[in-house]
Amino acid sequence: MHKTVEGEKFIGRGQSGEDFFAETQERITSVIYPDDLQDFRESIRKDVIQERVAADGFFEHRYRLIVDGKPTHFMQRAVIITENDERKLVIGLMNIDAQIKKDEEYAENLSAAEGLALKDELTGVKNKHAYAMAEKELADSLKSGEPREFAIAVFDLNDLKYMNDNFGHKKGDEYIKAGCRMICETFEHSPVYRIGGDEFVAIAQGADYEKLDYLMGVIDKKNNENMLHGDVTIAAGVALGTEHSVVSDVFVQADAAMYEKKKRMKAASPL
């Protein structure tokens, strides 16, 4: 049996068979990160390593050792080599901490980039692409047989064109953000998506689903208050779904209900 210099430093100098594995199990307790000890004891055994090498051609196991007081990522690797017609098991220990941290940083940056790609820049809520993904995830969960009640609420800001045409797009942007706040503050337990210039969607489940009628009433109450002050008003429509529903059909129903509401509000509007 051969080991790398790094291996001898941390996992013992024993050169053969059971001496090496026994010494390794004894020495490791003082240098390994405690959370990784049990997995190490179960994996770094002669029979486990030999079985894995026989099946895959190599053995690898990652764990953390305490180096200079800090948990540091290492990988233990074992392979069979042939020297002078003699088969030998070679075990090495490699410090992979820099690579692990680089991979983690890349994953974090990728996650952040993906988050930005799913986020509406103006309002900070999720965007149309994120809604399409959420709709598919909900549809998939229903197909899997999960019993689930949900509602889709569609919102459309009234008179955004009037605001843009008469007060400019900066004022229009503030109008959009005010409408978004109104929706998010009302449906505070539901994801909210901006799917168009003046159109938003919320998927209500759980607590918001249970008090859906009340929340739609809150929207109406805020509309009445805002109308008096010339603030944003919102046409809202909702449709209910069950585990037997087609999610896209529920959206269509909610959208149709929203447009009916919008017609009634438009007829009563002085603009």
C-alpha cells in the first residue's frame, strides 16, 4: 500500500493492510470536522474501499479536516496499480478546498444571476418567465396526484396609459410600483408575478386561499379609498382550482373575471 505525503500527514504512516486502516481510524478523531466523523468511519474501511475499487475502478470520499483551526475540504482517493507484477492499493489525500470554494462561489453567482433573470427590475417581484415556471411546477404537482386547492388571481392596473400620457413614464413607473405594493400587501402569503406592463398574477394557497373572499374585498376597499385620492386602482379577478384542474385554464378563467371587473370599473371611472 502506498500513500501521498499529504495522506501520511493526516491519516497515518502505517504502510500495510489493517495497520493503516486502524491507525487512520484512531488518528482521524483529532483532526476531522466533527460533522464528518461518522460518515468517515463508515466509508474509510478496507472492505468498503476494495469493493468500490472493484466495481468502479477507483474510490473517492470527501470530508473536512481542521487545518489552522478551520474546516478544510479534502478528498481521499484510492486506486489499484501494478508494480513488478504486483497489484497494490494506492491511497492519496488531496486538498480540494480551493476548488470547492471556487465551485461554491460559481454556484452562488449562478443562483444570483438566475434570480435576477426571474425578477422584474421595476417592482422587485417575480416576472413573466418565473410565472411560466411556477405554473408548470404547479401543473406537475397536480399530475403527481397531490391533493391541492389553489386560486389564481389576476390583477390589472387601471388607467396606466392615462398616467403615462399625461404625467410621463416616470410617474407611470411610480404608479406601477404603488399597484404592486397594494397587491403584495394584500396577498402577503402568496407569490406575486408581474406578467405585463400593468398586469400581475398571484397564486394563492394555504392561508391566502382560506381567506380569499376577504382578500378580494380588501382590494375593493382599497380601490374605493384610492379612487377618492386619485391613487392607483386595480381590476382583480380570481378563479379556483383543485387537483383535477388544468392550471392554464384556471388562469384564463381568472383573466376573464378580471376583464369583467375592469369593464365595470371603467364605466364608473371619470377618466
